[in-house]
Amino acid sequence: MERVLTVKVVGTVAAAAVVAVALLVLSATSGPDTARANHAVTIGLDMNPAATPANTATSLGSNETCRDVTRLPYNDDGDGQTDEDDLDGLDNDGDTQFDEDPNGQLFKFDIWITNVGHDTNPGLLAFDIPLAYNGTKINIAAVDVVWFLDEGTGNVLDASDPTLPDTDGLYGVAAADGSDAIDHKGTGVLARVTGVAVGQGSTAITIVTLDLNGDTVNDRGPYLRATDLSFIGDGPDGDLFFEGSVTNGTVAVDDTATCNPDIDGDTVPNSSDNCPSVSNPTQQDLDGDGQGNACDLDIDGDGHFNTRETFHGSNPNSASSLIEVCDGVDNDGDTAVDEDGLDHDNDGQVNDPGPDADGDTIRDCVDTTTDTDGDGIMNPSDTNDDSPMTSTNDLFTENEENWMATDGMDACPDNANGPAWPVDIDNNRSVNIGDVIQFSTPILSSMGNPRYNRRFDFNANGSVNIGDVLRFSGVILTSCTNVGGA
């Protein structure tokens, strides 16, 4: 089996040596037929070679098998600028530098070897390491083979795949000692590879053995050729590929979970943590919705988000404590009735009592002598008694508004703290696309789902769906001075 590659000389080596050593690296038919089953040798990938202690040509520091990077603009060259130069061999930004800051983060990883030439075994003459990866996540941008085989005399022949950047998901890193003046033994870095992040997600980078044509005979795999021309680490199958211990790596592009199995450090793995990004070692989940209290927007599961309950004076940790509405009932469980938790007097406080127009100490919503909207129906019997801004009210019934905890006695907000017109989600007295967009989170959720929010359940049926969104019909792009298009 013979592989044909362009061989690049790193330094000055005689042409005859280039040809001879290239054949030794790439041809399985050259040299002795015997393979050296040197299983003390291991090879692998260190995804962060600069981590302390850093790797050198003849020593290894800490070995990292996973690396977080970003596909977003990144200042790779430290000049304070991002994305000023593409990987195209040109000086796109006119700074006399080439390819210094491509789209996405550049990152380096090492191909390493251990224990080669141990005991009386010969050292390393050449290697060929094929790397497989997902080309939609990362690309190979550059390779440097002047490491373990370097003698400081320009002796290293680079036989790596010549086309860069490599995007097809299979790249060969290969090199040979062109002089063989030193018997390279021990442990160190065979090559340092530069990758570039291009797409979100994670990808394994693996040292692979492949049957490329489907004939059940391996055609491509890691070669480690010794100075006696034997193949290090080949097994009983005699395919000449290394079959010893291999450590592969992973690159996570804009994916913090893959390389950190416990992101929040609470000793609970991400896969089973009900708040993977917020430390909560006890995993408490009051409402049993699968989202822990530490990250649950609605801890008690009553449909009112914690921030809104706290703001309006109800207890976010008790499902029996709802936001107070004017209905003659103590909704929030504080023994006061119909204080309604709104800011009617614009003082920034939400502790105002419900309105009492006639001053008889009976709140208007339950006062049998008050007709807020002037339709001839007293409030307790009126299914929609909003005080209109024009000739019509806000088109929502008292039951619907009580469910959402909006002000059933008013058709237009007093201020940003007083929800009155249900379709005006941000309480700015205008209904527009900004209000509709806020449905993106709760849409298609029901009571018991962590995304469910009563404020968006216009139909008060315990579910947020297209029926609620349709309530914008006729009022979109209007203000509450012309509610309902009137």
C-alpha cells in the first residue's frame, strides 16, 4: 500500500535524502517486513499544550483532552483587533501580516508520543498521523512538525497533507528525520497543529485507522517508523499501523457543557443537574417541574413568575399565594383583601388599595353601587368593567384579567408598574411587535411547564397558544387611546 504526498523540507536537506526518507515514511513495502510490537509506546492529542506546565519537544506537561473555543470574532494575534484577516494567504487588512486573524478562534493542539525507544528499542525515524474531525465545526489551519524529530540542523522533512486550510474532515500530519544523526527516543511533541473554529457544536479529533475502499483491508492509519525501519506498535494483523494506546481529543465550539461535565461546580453532573448553570447541590425543586429552585423562574409553579410576584407583594415560594386582584378575596394570603398590589398613585410603590370611587370603603370591583365603565351594569355583575379610554374597554373579561393579574378596573396602564391592558405586555400604552415577540418563550406551554406564564395566557385556560396570540388582532399598532381600533 503506497501513499503519495508532497514532501516539504523544513530546513536544508540533500535531495536524495528527501526522496529516500519520504519513501520510508509513506511506503509500507519499504524496509523489513517485520513489525515491532512496542506496546509501551503511546500516542495522543493534547488539546491545550500551553497549559501549565507547557509541553516541549522532549517533555509533556498536563494533558488536556477537551478544549473550549469560539467561532465568534476573536483577537488571535493580540493586537486588539478581531477578524481582520482571512485564511487565504493574502494580507487582507494591509498590516503586512498574513492570515493572522481568521473568522473564529485559532487554537493549537499537540500530537504527542511517549516511551519510544525504551529499553534497547530503536528510536523514531518518521511518523504519519491521520486526524479525523468534523469539518463543519473546525478546520485545520496550519501544522508545525519541527519538534521531537528536530536536531537543530534543518533536518525535518514535512510530509503532511499540503493543502491548507483543510476542511474535509481528514488531515494527515507526517514528518521524517532527514539526517538520522540522532536516535530520537523518549517522550515529547511530534507536531503542533493549528485549528480554527467555524461552527457551533463539539467535534472529536481522532487518530484514525481507515478502510477507504471497503475491501476490509486498512488503507490509512498511524505509522510510527523506527530507525531500524520496523513499524512501532503494529499488532498481529501485520497491517503496519500503530495499534497501541491512543488518546484522542475533543473541541467544543461555543459549547461550554461538553468540556466541563459540571459547569456550576455543585458536584452534580450537567446531565442530571436540574440547574446545570447555577450551583444547587441540594437540587430542590418545589413545584416538581424538573427545574430546580435556583434557576426556576416560577419556583412555586402557580404561573406567576417570581420577579412579578415579589414586585406585587405575593409569595413566590407558595403556590397558594397569588398576585392580589380586586375580587373580594385575599389572593396573596396576607390577610388583606383587594389591596391589588398596583401603583395607582404613581409613587413607585405597589401597595395601593384597589380603587374606591365613591369613598364608601368598598372597593369598586365589588361595589354594587358603582358602574366604572358607565354601561348601566354595576361592577359585580359586569363581566368587563374597565374604565374606557374611549367608547370601548380593553376587550378582556374580568375572569381573564384576574387570571393574568392585570387591572380589571382600568383599560390603560397608570404607569409601567400597573398592567392594565393585557395586550400591552410592556405597559407603555402601545401595542406593537415588541409585545408580540415576548410570546417566544411561553408559547405552546401550559401550567406545570417552566416556561408557562399567566401574563401571556389571554384566554385564561392554563395554556399559552396561538389562540392567545390572535387576541392581538385589531389592536396591533394601536395605543390605549384608541383601544379596539375605535
